[in-house]
Amino acid sequence: MFSTDAYKRLFFSGVVNGIGDRFSQVATLSLLLSLTGSGLAVGAALAIRIIPFLILAPVGGYLADHFHKGKLMVVTDVARVPLALSFLFVNGKEELWIIYTALFLLACGQAIYEPVRKSGIGELVPTKYVTKVNGLEQVMSGVVLVLGSITGGGVAYYLGRDVSFMINGCSFLLAGTMIKGITFPTRSEKETPHVSKAHREAGNIVWSFLAIAAVASALDGIFNVLISLYAFDVFRLADLGIGIFYGLLGAGLASSAIFSKWFRGNFLFVVALFLIVEGVFQALLGLTDNFIMACLMFVFVALAGGIGNAAMDSAIMIQTPTAQLGKVFGRFSMVENGMMGMTMLHAGLLSESYYPTVIGWYGGIGNVALGFITLIVCVAYFFIKTRKYRDLC
């Protein structure tokens, strides 16, 4: 295939990093709900994690294009250890500021780490394996959600939230150790920063993906707030419910790799189709009060979302010069997380007046509408630039 050692290290460090973060996220959301009983508090906590991406994601992209990616990721991991442990000092409402401050600073590290890691994949993996590897990335997200959320929910429920926070701190140290051994191509081995006319023209469709990603992320922000509210308010399962639902999303993401490897091109069409499918299942989730049916809907929502995510990342990596991957992924991270943050806060506000299932129904319909708009864009590109964009559309 290709030199797998480096990517294996990157993959498993992402698993370790992500599982620790999920342990902490389940415990943090549960802690907030137990202290405040407010959906707005959850929305604010999720939204505050997004703010750093508006400023630091482009910075992370710039650093990725100009400095050693391995060292950047190690530094961001180690710096987040004391922040992950700071939640241990929260004992009541008067310490809520610790939660929000720590969430903000942890997100600062993630805002730099994310574009560095994604651009690193583009450097390590040959073009012909990009689709397969992006499918594996969805598997990683799925494994993280399953192991991190279900196990994290159980640990928080039976052993206490403090154990979850300590596990998160240790995970950052372990992930940083694994990344330290990765060798990335030197500047001389990378593609030249010169961007050809063909790359500039292909870049037009990459920025079309950015517009689609912005709206899709806004709708995902609503759904992320609803996950905790479904667990607490609709099915009355508290910490355990949050863990189960996130775990089911992980199972769907991991399963998406089975289907993602079938798509070698037609990326824009794949994104459009599975936006529609994802929206349909989100809307159906908003219509059911049956726990088993809700569990199935969570799996199918994540399955569709994982396939669409893999298609979008593959298109970006294939069409973007290696030396500019950091910049492009930095902008995507900024826009996606910024939009998600705004809608998380609004979803929290809406939850004060509307039942979660009502919000979920309308969010699903929004995804369906976005999918159909994307199909129209796909058809337009196909007829206007048939040969040039055949693989993407």
C-alpha cells in the first residue's frame, strides 16, 4: 500500500486523544446539567469550544505549512494536560467559570491541532489511497465515539466524573508520545508552492465544498446540543444516555468506512446524497419516542454523515497542492467550527422554549434542503465543466 508506520502512529494517537476527550466531554456535559439543569448551559459550553477556531484554525493551518507537524502536535497535546485536569476542582455552581475557561483553552489547542493533523494526512498518504484513508478516519471517529462515549458514560456513572477527567489528562500524554516518532516529508520533498492553472480551476469546486460545509456544520451544531437533551429530557437516562447515544453515533461512523471505499469519484454527488439521507433520519429521530427506534436513527445519522465527510475530505486532499493543505484545512476548520458554535448557542436558547424533538425535526428538514441544493450545484458543474469535474461531480 504505502509506508504505513507513520500513518499508523497518527491514526492510533488520534484514537487515544479522541477517547480521552470523549470521556471528558460526557462527564463535563453531565456535570453542567447536574449543576444547572439548563440546556442553555450545554449550548454555551459547546459553543465556547468553537470560538478559538475562528482565530486559531487559520493560524494552525499556517503553522502546518511552515513548521514540523509532529512537533506542533506534541506541543498542543502536552499543553492540554493541566487544562484537562482542571475540571477536578469544580465542586459547585461557583466554580462554573473553571469549566468554561478550561473548555475555551482546550479548544485553543484543538484549533491548532486539527488542521495540522489533516494536512499531515495529505502529506503522508499517496493520492490513490486518499479515499481509503479518509474512510479509516471515519472508523477512527467511530471507535472514539463507541469506546470513549459508552465507556466514558459508564465510568462517569459508576466510578465518578473525576476518573473521566484524569483519564483525559493521561490520554494527551500518551498521544503526544506516539506522535513524536512520526517522520513527515521535508520542505524539499513537498510539492512546489506554485499553483498551476488546473489547480486554480479545480480549487473553485473546493471552495464550493466550503460553502456546503458551512451550512452543514450549522445544522450539525443543532444536532450536537440535542444529543444531551435527548438523553436527559426525552429518555431520562442522564450520563448513561449521553454515553449510549454518542456510542451509537460512533458505530455508525465506523460502519461508514465500508461504504466510503466504494466511492472513487463523484464526490460532490456523494456529499449531496448523504446530506439528504442524514437529514431524513434526523427528522425521523425527532418524531419517535421509542428508545430502540431512536437508537437506530442515531446509527443511520452517523453512517450517512461519515460517508459524506470522507467524500468531502478526499476531494479537498486530491485537488489541493500539498504545500497549501494546511491553509485550506485551516479555513475549513475555522468556518465549520464557527458556524457550529453559533448554532449550538442558538439551539441551547431554543431548548428553553421548545421540546428537543421539535428542534430535531426542523434541523433534519434543513439537512434535506441543503442536500437538494448541493445536487443542483453538482448538476451545474457537471454540465458546465463536464470533463474537468467529472471525478468530483
